[in-house]
Amino acid sequence: MMCRQDAGPRKTHRLRAAYKAAMSLLLATVLFAAAAGNVQAAPPPKLDARLAREYAGSYRLDAHHIIDLGPMDEMGGDLAFLDQKTLRGGHLVRLPDNTFVAGPSFGIDTPHVIRAVFHRDRGGRVTGLRWTGEGLKDQWAKKIAPRVDEEV
């Protein structure tokens, strides 16, 4: 049986070329998907139930504009909001820096069109939030009522 010494390097060269081609194709696919908006980021951190209860309540943007927030079981305990003025509701997604954002509708979390940043007093109680979106820019909203659970 005869063995060619130079068959190994040729085979290695072909494998290396095939690997580079496959990696180039993978990279091109990922970049194309990212440009088209089809790449999902890692899921946001889950909201602790205790934290959700602290944030839950009603927040007054002005005399005729109130935002209600509370955890929603259908969303795994994440916060949902209802804008009492516009009747728009949505899912508030927690970002790693404890900022919350919402997309244009339930189930559509991007692009972010609403941003909420909660504020606490020196005692650690949630006193309000800064709300940006839908015509409002960094609007202060005072927490006017805690969330109350009722059996119905």
C-alpha cells in the first residue's frame, strides 16, 4: 500500500478553506439578520416579586394624566402599565440598569418607545418615576397610590 506524504497538507488546506467559507457565511447571515432586526438579545432579567410590588401603583404625570403599574401574571410577574389618559397599555421590560422600557405594543418590545426610571426617597420607598415617551420627555410622575390587591 502506497501512502502519499503530500495528501495531508492538501486535505488540511481544503478543510481550512471550507471552515473559513462557513464562518464567513455565518457572519454574513448574523449581520444580515441584525440589520433586518431579526436578532433577539438575551432575555431581560426577571423582575423580583418584591420589587414588582414596590414599583406597583398609580403615578400622576399631571392633573389629568395617571399611569397605573402592576405585575401581570401572564407575563411572568413582569410589570405592565396602563396610561389612563391614552388608554395605552404595555409590558415594561427591565434593563440591567433597572431602567424599564416598553415597545409600541404588548408582545412587541422593540423599538423602545417608552422609558421609565423609578426614584426612591432616603428611606428606600418608591416616590415616583421619570417617564419618557409618547410626547413626554423625562416627565416626573409622583406615586399617588400603592397597588391594592382585591379578590373579585
